[in-house]
Amino acid sequence: MQEPGTINLEIMPVPETERRHVLVIGAGLVGLSSALWLQKTGHRVTIIDRELPLPGASYEQACSYGNACTVAPQSVVPVATPGIAWRVPRMLLDPLGPLAIVWRYLPHLGPWMRAFLASSSREEVERIAAILASLLSQADAGWRPLIADAGASHLERHDGCLYLYKTEAQFQAAEADISLRERNCVRLDRLDARSIHDLEPNLAPLYHKGVMFKDAYTFSSPKLLAIALAEAIQRHGGTVVAGEATGLETIETGIQVWVAGSLIKADHVVVAGGAWSRALAEEVGDRPLLDTERGYHVLFPSAGALLTRPVCYPEHGFYMTPMADGLRAAGTVELGGLSAPPNPGRTVMIRKGVQTLLPGAGEGTREWLGFRPSMPDSLPVIGNSPTSPRVTYAFGHGHLGLTLAGITGRLVADLVACQPPILDVASLRPHRFGRSGRRLA
Ligand SMILES: Cc1cc2nc3c(=O)[nH]c(=O)nc-3n(C[C@H](O)[C@H](O)[C@H](O)COP(=O)(O)OP(=O)(O)OC[C@H]3O[C@@H](n4cnc5c(N)ncnc54)[C@H](O)[C@@H]3O)c2cc1C
């Protein structure tokens, strides 16, 4: 990947003869962004989802609905870092810890877990951080034209993001991550307890030190953002279709998919189905090593004014983000696949955490379980199918889908137009892991 820096993201429309009909499967933020960037290139777009982000829809099955609302350019540190193999057992035994597992899902996790652990070596973490830094350096630029197009700038709030530590030992332990971020050009300030109090006086004074990430910002409602993007797609002549896409198949004249009993044909398909993308990829013969890191949120409706910015104690594993509906406490990781029911213990743990960290937060009301689409190396898949030249993949954004949706859409537009992408996406190819979880050269 290139060094972080300024890249011109402006896009040239393709000639009339190269304009195609592209189906985008998945109206999460990644699919919506891809659809809008494809329209900017001149293609005709149809976007399909079981539940589209339209006014009146719940949209709750999309991971894009329930996240911590934060564009997080500081997030160059992958989930698997050196020593994780020793830390995981202790975290799993702590009922209030940030990591949990649905034990009956364990047999399905073998290759993913093998690749996850192999990604935690010092060399791998440096390599992955540099790739993430390259993507993250363009995250905001990737969003700008889409936000303007969708008239969604009123949803943005630029106040940074705060990470807090309760003891000197915790802060020292975080130094390796902090210095990895600094080496990858993340702008941050180290804060003492007094400065933290001045920034967020409503927090319980449990903090000892903290870090402010100055370039982070939030959207006050990811759902309203998604609705605004879907409306922009329709204004530009795009079609939206509600229903489950199945039977993806390449045919002589193009590619086709069944949706709610109708066959839709197109020239090209972008699979942006989030955590469900593996099933779609398997239909054309591909097997990306995608799984899910389940995450939860609890809404505290009367606590929205208590914080100015997202606040996270990494020890607790969730963000507390002020948003349109109140304060959303969102995060934690549960390895457990797509079909296990929600685990109430996870939201009990979030509720207890918020009541300790932010005593005035009041009662939490709405709870939500969502499915992060996660690759074991914390890097998304952005690339063409090795099996079908008519399929492009955009999924696997893990903890960073809201942040990276804009730049992902821009890269998808290059890939569909058969142009060299503005960032090198070789490290993001769908088949970087073999079936056993070994990373392929
Ligand atoms: C608790 C939590 C907090 C998070 N916080 C942040 C954060 O602060 N910042 C950040 O950057 N990221 C965050 N994330 C991650 C982020 O939300 C995800 O990476 C992102 O939403 C993924 O977007 P997506 O478009 O790939 O998938 P999704 O939003 O899940 O969208 C996929 C869509 O595809 C549809 N679909 C799938 N298969 C089919 C099919 N066969 N037919 C029809 N439709 C189909 C689904 O219905 C769904 O709507 C968080 C995640 C969680 C769980």
C-alpha cells in the first residue's frame, strides 16, 4: 500500500460504451457508498437488501444501524495484537470482560481463529497497521462527496474521541498501541486527569490518564445517514429492490440473481452483504475466510447531553457515544456466528459499565445485537472475485465499516471500471487465506 498522504479521489466517468448495469447486494453503509460512487462513474445501479434504509423501516439487521457512530481514523491497531493468545483465556473467563464466545460455535471457528492468532505477531501487526493507515488516511476524503450529495452534513459532529485508562499500569500497557498509532501518523494528545475532567465533567473520576484522537468524528444517527444515502441513490436514477438475494449465477450474457421470486439480470454484481457475504460468495464458488464478531448496544435515552464526544475505556470494550436518540453504549466482541440468540449477559455488562463510568446516565432502554463482518486480520475484503470476472467484493470491515465505507466505495468504482485502484488493494484480496486459515503469499 502507499504511504498515507493526499490522493485525488475525483472520479472520471467512464465512456458511454463502458457504462454497465451493476447490482449491489447489501444496503449497509458499504453497499450504499459503493452504489453512489458507481453512479458517479456513470453506471446504472440497482441496490438490493432484505430491509432497505427507507423512511419508516427499522433497518436493525444491518450492522450499519447499531454501531458506535464514530469515524475513527486512529484505528490502525488490529484486533489481534502480540500476546493475544495468552490474554484471550483470561478475558473469556471474566463475565464482565469485553470478549465472549458462544462455546457451541467454537468448532466452526478453527481456520478463522488460526489466522487470527497468526495475525497477532509483531511483524504482522506492523504490516496490517500500515495498510489500515493507508486506507484510514483517505477515510474522510472518501466520505466527503457522498455526504455532500446526500445533504447529510448536519449529522456530523467533529469533537474527537477519548480513550481513558484507570491506572498508570493500564496507561503504560497501552503505550505500545499509542506508539503504533503515532508511527502511522495518527494525531493524538496524551491527557492528564484534570484535562479529562475539563473536557467531560460528567464522567465519574475513575480515570487516571487518557488519549484524545483529534481527527475522529461522529454521525449523530447512522440510520439517518443510510436513509440519506439511499435517497441520493434514487435521485440519481438508481433502483432499490427489497428482498433476499439468492442463486447468484454467472451466465453467458452477464450475471443474475433471484430476489423475491423475480430474476434480476445485470452486467456486474458488487457483493456488500456484510457478515452474510460469505454465503453469497460461495454461490459463485469463492470461500473467503469471513466470520462475525457480534457486538451489542444499549441506548440511554436521557444521557445524550452528558458527553460531548465518544468516550471509551478499552478495558470495558465499548464506546459511549452521544447521538441523536440519547447516549449509545456500543461495542464488545462475541464470537458466535450469525444464528445464536442474543446473550443478555453482554448487555447487562454494558449497563453496569455505563452506570459506573457515567453515574447520571439513568436507565438503559433499547438493546441491540449486530454482526460485524470480520476477517481474521482486521482488514476488509475489497477486490474482484478470482472465480467470476463479473463479481466484486466489498465486505469484512469488522470494527471499521462506518469509517471506511466512503473510501471502499471509491475503490469499488475503480475495480468495476477495470481501472487501477487509487490505493493498492492487493493485501485486501478475497483469497488471502487458504481453507486451513494459512495466509497465502
Ligand atoms: C457494536 C458495534 C459498534 C461499532 N462501532 C463502529 C464505529 O464506531 N465505527 C466504525 O467505523 N464501525 C463500527 N462498527 C462496525 C460497522 O458497523 C460495520 O463494519 C459496518 O456497519 C459494516 O457495514 P456493511 O455495509 O459491510 O454491512 P451491514 O451494515 O451489515 O450491511 C449488510 C447488508 O446486507 C444485507 N444482506 C446480506 N445478505 C443479503 C442477501 N443475500 N440479500 C439481501 N440483502 C442481504 C443485510 O440485510 C444488510 O442490510 C461497529 C459494529 C458494532 C457491532
